[in-house]
Amino acid sequence: MSTMKTLRFTLNGEPVVAEAPPHWNVVELLQNRFNLFGARESCGQGLCGCCTVLVDGQAVSGCLSLAARVDGADVRTIEAPAPTVDGLDDVQRAFIESGAFQCGFCTPGFVLMTRQLLDELPQPTDEQIRHYLSGNLCRCAAYPEIVAAVRRVASQRAGQG
């Protein structure tokens, strides 16, 4: 009897198949089977946001979610191709332009959460931004720049910047 589970899902827009042991989490699956290292296990408790991935459009903690959860799902990581010529989307560009990262360890999780936030609330207030992103930790304390980056994208999308 095999201890491996066959998982079929869409990863960053492409259908994929992978074998994984039943105890692997999503981060282990992405790193060990697809060489994707944007989602990183940091706290191992779902408290820091470094392991954020989008599963069927919803942010999940990849360190807490078993790999089996993605079977049949649409999974998006920070490595998903951006729909622009230079390979950066408006959120990624705003993070760069606003200096919204220092070491970059938390940045993939913040970018994915920002995308989800702006899909749900296209014009969030600063309080809404802080609340929505409160599950992500930046050890370098670039929080003012992160909020500025989210505001920048929201303004640009509204045609105000």
C-alpha cells in the first residue's frame, strides 16, 4: 500500500500532478515538488503570513494546510506570472516604489494579501488596510511603507494616481 497521495490541481494557471506524503503541508509540496520558494514556513503556527498562498482565491497559511487540501483546487503563489510586460503587477510595482520591504522575507505574503484585499475592498481606509494585513508580520517594521503601497495601488486603480 502506497503512503503517497496523488494530487491534481492548477498551480499558477497550469494543470499539475504531484505525489506527496499525507503529512506534508502546502509549503512542503510547493518547495519539494515544484521548486517554488516564495511561500516560506517561518513561525509554523499560521501567525506570520510568510507562508501565504491563495487556494481557490482565498488566502491560506501554507504551513498549517495539508497538501491534500489543494487536490482539485486552483493554487496561486507569488511566482504566478504577472499580466504585464515587465513581469510585475501593480501591487508588486507599488511595493517596490514605496519601499514596502526591507529583507523581503514577508513580502510574498503581503503582496498576496494585498491583492485579495483590493479585490474585496477596492478603496480601503488605512484602518481597513492595517486590519486586513494584521495576520502578516514584518520583522523589519516596514508597516508605514506597506500601507502606503496599498494606498498607491488603490489610487492608481481608481485613476487618481
